[in-house]
Amino acid sequence: MNANAKLTLRTATTDEAEVIHDLLARSGLPTGDLSTARPEFVVAAHGGQIIGIGALEHFGSAALVRSVAVEAQSRGSGVGRLIVEELERRARTARIDELILLTLTARDFFERLGYSAKERSDVPPAVRESAEFRALCPATAVCMAKTLSLD
């Protein structure tokens, strides 16, 4: 990252759907239900370029953390952590007290951020009925969760 350009976190615009889709595809993350699930995307932009994304899909007092991806050249720079922290902040504002995710490759990353393994059967039914749980992520994906304080 160019040190002269500032990193900004903001809500994605509809014009950025193709850029988001491309980053998800290059990162091996699901894209099949984006038009129906309509997750709320946050983008990390640096120098006007999107270098990271993440999303929340709301289910009452729980939400799925979806699609956290960072461009290869920016991985390891803290962008992913900043995106997850912003998603958690937005979840608290929306009165969501539990974040849930499925991952094949990022268990260690999420554990460092306070997430822990959770049995799929212990996930709220509405979340289990999402396309992410039913079809998009394989059964080998680790289910993780984090309880948020709503002070």
C-alpha cells in the first residue's frame, strides 16, 4: 500500500458490484447468492482502489459474516482485521448480538479476532436455512461464532 494514500472503510455502492464479485471469485468465496441474499458489503479502499471487502447478512439478532477478502498484495497488512472490526461495529449498531461464519481457510485469522468454533446445529435456524449454510459452503467448512456485547 502507498503510505501517502489513506485507507477508508465505507458501505459499498451498487456500482461496485462487479469489482466485489471479481475479488470474491479470485479469493474462492461464494458468489452464487449475492443477488438474492443481498449481504451488506463494506469496502476498504486505498488510493481510490478497493483492496478489501466484507459483508453481513442479517438474521434477526444474529448475522453471518460473509465474504471477507483482501487483495493478495495487501494481505497481512491489517486490512482484514479492520474490515471485521467495522462489521462488528455495524452489527452492534443494528443490535445483533451474535456473529456467525463459515470458513475453509481462515480459522486462525478469526480465532485471533475472538471467534471460536461452534456446532452448526447450535446456530439459529434462520441462519442454518441461508444459502451459505445449505448449499454454498461445504460441510467441511468450520463454523465459528462470536458473541457481541451491546453496551
